[in-house]
Amino acid sequence: MKILSIVFGVIFISALFIYYISTKTIEISNTEFEIEFENSKIQHSIYTYKLLGLRDNSIFMSKKEMIPFLNKWKETIIYTNFYNLSKKTQKNINQVIDSSSNDGKIK
């Protein structure tokens, strides 16, 4: 019985680990997106950001967080309505998209 409990415990912890590090897509507010976009301009040791582009009037950005004790990256795709962002942020995002190698569209 004790072995069975240990096996179920290991399976449960493994499932939590897989869920925790799996990629999630989350819609956030325009204000939160603008803060994350500004954060993307700063070099971080445990975060990386990548602007993914536009799709259906939404702007998408990948935010990866290093999980130090596991030495793994947890990725979250964040998005919001591009046209509800401030004009300054829209302009800055367009400059990043224009300087990238793709056309700024997510396929």
C-alpha cells in the first residue's frame, strides 16, 4: 500500500510539473501588455520576451520565465487588442515589426 501511495505521489508531482512548465496563452489588459512590452526592452536574467506579431487585431508576445531550481523555461503567450493600446505603444510595436525579418503576421 505504501508503494502505491509513493507511485501516485510521483505521478501527481510529475503532472503538476508538466502543467506548470507547459505553454499557456493568456489575454491581458492593454495596460498590462504595455508594461510587459516596456519590460521586454530591458535585459533580464530570468525573463526573455519575443514579439510574435499581429493576428485578428491582437498583438502577441512570448514571455519566458526561467525556473531556477529546475533549469527550465516556462513560456506564456500574452496578447491584447492592438488597436486599444496607446498610439505610442502601437508606433513602437510597429517599429519592432518593421525591423524584423517577417511581415509581422502570425501564420
